[in-house]
Amino acid sequence: MDQDKVGSFIKKLRIDNNLTQKELANKLNITFQAVSKWENGKSVPDISQLQEISKLFNVDISEILEGELKVKKRKIVLPIIISILVVLFVLLLLFINNKSDFAFKRITTYDTSFNVVGSLAYDDKGKIYIYISNIDYDTEDVTIYKTLKVTLYESYKGNNTKVKDSDMIRHDMTIKEYLKDVTFNIDDYKSSCDDLSKSNFYIEVSATNNSDVIIYFKIPLELEDICPEK
């Protein structure tokens, strides 16, 4: 998932529909600053907001996440009325089958020392998007570490698979300061498990102190179902 691409796509949808940032924000019951952050690639909508944007602009959630409209091939219409109806029916079936049906899970943690905000989206074609940000560490630890980095893992049947190393490696700061700016933005991840409810994800923080000793902190993650709209 490219945040800049998602933001540019939302901006185009807004402008094409003759809406200001404030007008779009009012329709989504959020602040116009939030819309501005999306369009500038500083953040992305959460799960409920993606659903609202999808309904408002009549686009697939997958199109929002990928930052572009899908071009659907159209068949040549035959001059005979019956043939026209057949072609239209075929096109309708293709349209329905090609639409990705995304399901969502909220990413949290049961470790009370941390607060994690994230989401996981997946469709029936095996595409998985993971977005994690705003990791807060509830601690009074003010230790300054020489080097800090984090890695996201998936654990399944005793096997730990690295999903992604964070692009952020920082020096000379506390873990709390470091984690608040960490973001995982992953598209088209291939899980080792067909049933995501059986997978266990966790974040590993690697902190090197002034004695060059590496200390590891593990943040267990939970995948919570999002209640479907009625």
C-alpha cells in the first residue's frame, strides 16, 4: 500500500465530485485536518473510513488501497438485440466476479504495556494488506538506546516467518519515542496460513544499549473481527 498513491487517489475522487476537504470531512464525520493528512500521504483512512469512502464515491475498497481505478474490458456489442442482451449479461457476471470482496480485521495487542492501532484487509483472491501505526509504550523507562529497529513476524505452528523489517532504524532515543513513529505498510502479503484466525502476529523490538548488549521486546498482536454493518 503506497500512502502517497492512496492520498492522491482520495484527492482526485474529492475534486472530481466537487467537494472541498471540509465538505468531505463533514460527510465522513471527521476533521478536515484528517482529510488533509490522507491527501498528503501522512496517514491513511481506518477500516470504517475506507468503507464510508467506498460508498460515497462508489469505488471498490481495493481501488482505494491500490490508489487507482480498475479498467474493465468491455465486449463488442452485436447489432442483434438478443446478442446485445447476452453480451450485457456476460459483462454483468464478469463485473460481479471481478469485484474483490474484502474482509477486515482490527490489529490490537493484549499486552497492557503497549497500545497498537492497525488493520488487516484481505480478499477472496488471497491479497492481504497490513497497516500498523501509532504504537504507544506505556512506560517510565527513559533509557537512551544506541540503536533501535523493529520487525513484524507471523507465527504459525511453531514457525516464525518474518513479514517485514520496519524502514525505520533510529539511534540515541528511548523506545517510547521510537515506537510512536513506527509504521508498517504492507501490501499483497502472502500468509503461511490459509486461515488467518490461526496465525499469531507479533512485533519484535531490537534495542542496543550503550554496552552493545541487544535487548529484545516482544509485542504480541491480536486480530479482532470487525462487526459487519447491518
